Amino acid sequence: MSRLFWIIIALIGGTLLLLMANSDSGSTLGMANDDFARLAYMGIWGIVLASALLGSGIPLSHFLRSIAIWIIIILALVAGYQYRYELQDVGHRITAGLIPGSPISNSNGDGLVTVTLAKADNGHFEVRGEVNGATVPFMIDTGASSIVLSADDARRAGFNPDKLSYRTPIMTANGMTTAANVTLDSIKIGAIERRNIRAMVTEDGRMAGSLLGMNFLNTLSGFSVRGDRLVLSD
């Protein structure tokens, strides 16, 4: 057998003897036994790798460069994991800038979910939500007591406006009109979802867009305006 093999066997044996001899004290050569064992393990592997390098004929500079590249990759992966929530937030903000109305969802270790909405160019808070799985753009309206869907958005959500009964009077930007009461199977604003919630549908041509009213906002633990951001907390 090669000399390297016997050197490695001797190192392993010496390490085990030292650890067994110092098992009661808990330390070896001034180090905790666990730390000493890890250091010895890494040292033995270092000897094996160095011997393999010398025997392969690979230039030392190429070997060191490869090691440096792998160290950088590992550090980048560790940093990405440690700052994954911050990076996720940056990604959401970029998406919100590229796609107006995109909600930014976040959650902390306590299970609190927040959704942040950016103010639109028209000065209102708008968001792309989901109703019954269909994408519906909403304007946040604290003056509206209920969620209100336009006829077009109601169709996308699976309702047939022609078969609804319009009996509830409501005030819109175009004046007084009547609306039909419906129940939404689900509505999602970012990571916040509500099921079986009441809404109203207006007749064709009465509203250009849909409103996210107080019957949704009141189900939250809170909402607040911070500059040009509206934060919904669940």
C-alpha cells in the first residue's frame, strides 16, 4: 500500500486516541473535543486533496482558482439563503414597478402576513386581485361599504350579469344606480385570501372598474397608509 494510506491511518488513529484519552476532560490540546474532531477531519481531507492534486499534475494556480470559485459560489448561496426575505421583497418591488397594481406580500416569523400596495399615478391605491381565480383590477375605496364588481369583471369571475337581480341602490361616480348581491367563492389580494364573502355587481356600463370596499378591509387585523404605500395586515 502507498505511504499516504498509512499516514492517513496513523492520523486517524492518533486523533481517536487523543479524543478517547481526553473524553472525561472534554477538551484536547486546549480545544473542545467536538471542535478538535472537526479540525482533524478537515485536516485529513486537506491532506488527501493536496496529495491528489500533486499526483494529478494540475497546476497549483488552476487548483487554487477553482477552490476560490467554489468558495464564492458557496458564500453566495449562504448569503442568498440568509437574506432570502429581503431579496424576495426586492423582487416584489421590481415586479410592482414593471406591472402596476402588483401586490407585495410578506410574512414574518410570527405568521403575520402583510400586503403592500403602491399608489397609482392617479393618486389612488390600485391592486390586481383574484376573484374566483380570475384576475380583477381593484381600486381601494374606504367609502364603499362592500366589494363592487363591474359587469365585465363579474363575467371574468364566472357570473352572468344578465341573470342577476339588480335591486340594491348604490352611489357610484356616475350617480345613483342599482346593484345585484352575489357571494364570491374566494377573493385574493396578494397572499391574503377570503372565502364566501359578499359583493355587489353593477349593470353593464355603470362602472368602468371594480372597488375593494370595507367588507373586505374590515376582515383584516389592520391597514395603514405609509407615504405612497398602503399596507394591509392579516
